[in-house]
Amino acid sequence: MRRTSGARSGSSMDIHRRQFLKTAGAAAGIIGSTCSRTLAFASAQASKVSMCDWNLGKSCDPELISLAHEAKLAGIQVSVGTAPDKIPLRDSFVRRKYLDLGAKYGITFNSVAAGSLLNRIPLKTEPQSAVYVIDAIEAAAAIGAKNILIAFFGNGDLRLQDSTGQWRNLRKSAPASYELDAQGVNRVVEAMRQIAPRAASVGVVLGLENTLTAEQNLEIIDRIGSPMVQVYYDVGNSTHFGYDVPAELRLLGAERICEIHLKDTKVPLLGSDGGEVDFTAISAACRAIGYSKWYVLETSGRKDHFLEDTLANVAFVEKLFFA
């Protein structure tokens, strides 16, 4: 989630994609359940490189699925909604359209994001926000997604602000560690304790994406006490906040990370000159902990170069993280 604000050889990838689409097309004619078709696609992906729908274009728009296919993405992170009166994934017709177009283009919906809603109407203060999380759980179950992104940015930030509006860094040297909003964290823990059983009943993981350290997130997850609550890790945000990303990934371990957002707040092309994120070290850490889940691009590339830059970013991720 935004802060408030080499593939494998081309020939082998092309062959795999042709074989995949051929297999998926045959499966679609055999399997009667649309949800089952989607799960079949999920198990056949060559790699797990996805993109947030707000980077593809307009959030909550199933018509963008064909563009994701053209950009050689394997999945899409779908927003549940953008405002209290605009939550498209509550609609069974919209859900079916996602499933049908996903099956047509071979695109999996790896996760559902409750981001823009929760950043403005935060779980730490607003009771109604729990409804949006439940909406996301129900939508994820309907479209075959296995993870939920629960965001804590903007109004939902779990760090404590001082009288001047600044975050209080508790460490005098790197890496940073900010004082928590204890009351807000307590409310989040209590809400998540109530919500987690709903997620467990449909096999959906609740991923906390926030501005905190890995250690602070582990403490919160342990307080909630459910294996269905994990960390949704963003390497761009954590680098920007001054955290040691490779060390954090190793501390969390693969079992506590549901998905990873990939972006660099300094450059639109991952790994290019001028960037601040050490993707080589991050890749090494992910391999060391055995992380084999989804990598989700949260970058649209340069203005008016979406397809060109997304193809380059997908190739970069596949070469560095999957080869």
C-alpha cells in the first residue's frame, strides 16, 4: 500500500504461458464452478508476480484484467472498495465478472486490499471499519484470494505523534523504531481478535501493512494470537522509514509474511540507478527464509510508459527472485 501520499529465458516463459493458457482453457470447459476455475489457474502460474489494481489503473475495475495479462502479470491485488458508498466487491455480479475475466486471461486474484478505506476510516478508532475488513474477507473467499491487505497509513498510522505532529524515533542510531500509539494498537488487537475467526473459517490470511518495525508487528500478532494474522511487508516503505529490510525479513520468517509489496519510492523501474531499495539483499533474504509466495508490484512505471516499464519490472522480479 502506498504511504499516504530478467525473466527466465523468453522462449521458456512463452512456452510455459502457451501451455498454461491451453490447459486453463480446457479446464474452463470442464469445471462447472467459476471459483474452482480460478483456483486451478492459481496453481498453474509460472511465477507469483502480481500488481495492485490502483497501479494498473482505476481501482475495483475488472476491465483491467486484460491489461494485466498483456503486461505478463500472474495476478492482481483487488481493492474491495474506495469509499463507504463505493464497495464494488460486495456485488455478486462484479465478483463473477472478475472470475470470468480472470479465467479468460489466466489471471489470479492473490489478495484483496482494504487500503484507501482503512487509511481514512481507521480500525484503531472507527468501529465501522471492521465491517470493511469483513467485506474484504467475504470478497476474497468469493474470488479465490487467500490474503487480505489491512492498511494502517494516514489516519490509521499506529505510531504516536508528538505535539508538533512528528513521529518519535526511540532510537538514536539506525535502524529506526518509533513509539507506538498504545491506545490505537490496543483497539486494533481487540478488533482483530474478533475478526480473525471469520478469516480462519474461509482460509483467508489477514495481512497487517503499516509503518512499524518487524519486531513491533510480531508483538502485535502475538497479542492477537491467531496464525491467520500475518505481516503484509512493503520493502519500499520499510526502506524509506529507515528499517533494515533484509534483517526484518529474516526476523519475520516466511511463515509470518503473507505477501510482499515491491516498489522503490525513488525510481519507477526496480533496481535502476538512483533507487534506495537494495533488491539484491532483499532477494537473498527471501531465499534464505524460503519465501515462495506472491510479490506484488506497487508501481506503475513512468508516466505514459506503463506497459514497457511493467514488462521490465516483471522481468526484473522473475530474474532476481525466481530464477
